Amino acid sequence: MLVHAVRNIEPGCELTLSYIAGGPSTERRKNIKTYFGFDCACELCSLAPEARKVSDERLQKAQKLDEAIGDPKRVRYTPDRALADCRELLSIYESEQVMDLRLPRLYYDALQICGMHSDQARVCVFAQRSRDARILCEGTDSLEAAALEKVVSKPSSFENFGVTKNWKSTLGEVPKDVGDVDFEQWLWRAKN
């Protein structure tokens, strides 16, 4: 098995491989016990009760956001809200230190939202972020990362690109020489 470290590992630290993809601690622990026959004692499951409660609330919110982001009607008719949900989900993932395949999938969801509405500039940036997260999780030989590279170079090649022209942009419209905060505001179409 090939394993990729997605964050720095201090010498002497115990390594834990995720058997399931997220969810609140009660759900994770039950599934691990049922399907794998052991009680999980990972860093996340071993949090103090109050910290675990806060984490569980965030992860439950993440599940709801993920479901909402996948609703094709929302993506088509209220894309600003769908993209805002992506940003909120990213914030939860950052708080929870999620660095598994949920992260590239989130960026891919944002890419799809922008692509449906003809926004080449944002599709390119989200494709880059999704590709980079894929490489972090799967390595440089990732087939998904290679497919995303094609979207980076030609955003309009994305399969559902241009259903509407509501957010039409060109690659040349990616802001340059702006600070990180302003760039993120632009990227997520956030109001100041």
C-alpha cells in the first residue's frame, strides 16, 4: 500500500489511516466497531468531551452543506448560495484539519458551479486547487490530477461548461497583483 502524508509528521508520532470519510464521532466510532471490529482511539475520537461536541457539530454541518452543494437545482438557479456553501464547507474542513479526498472534491464542486455559468477564470483556479489537493492525497501520478490539468489549461473543456452565461469570464480575468484576502473575496464571489 502506498500512503501519502498530507501534513507534517513529527518523529515518534503515531500514524492513523482513516477507515471512513468523516462524520460525527458517534457515527464514526459505531461504523468502525461494526465494520472493522475495533474501538477507535484516534486523535479526533479521543478529544475531550466538549471539544468532541464542537467538532461533531461542525462535521454534522459539513454533511448538510455537502448535500446542499450537490443539489443541481441550487447550482443552476442559486449558484451564489451554492458557492457560499462551498466556502463555508472549506472553513469547516480547515477547522477540522480535513486533508483527505473531501478537499479536492470540494474544489471540484466549486469548479462545477462556476463552469456551469461560464466562469473560465474561477474554473481555472478551482481546477488548480483541486489538482494540487489530489496530488497531495494521491501523488504526482494521480489520474484525476492529470485530468484536472487539462481543465486548468482549457476551462471551457469541462463537460458541463456554459449551461448559462451568467458569470461569463475569460482566463485573463483572474486577478493578479492583489493580496490573498482580496483574491479569496474575488474567487468565492464574496461581498465585502
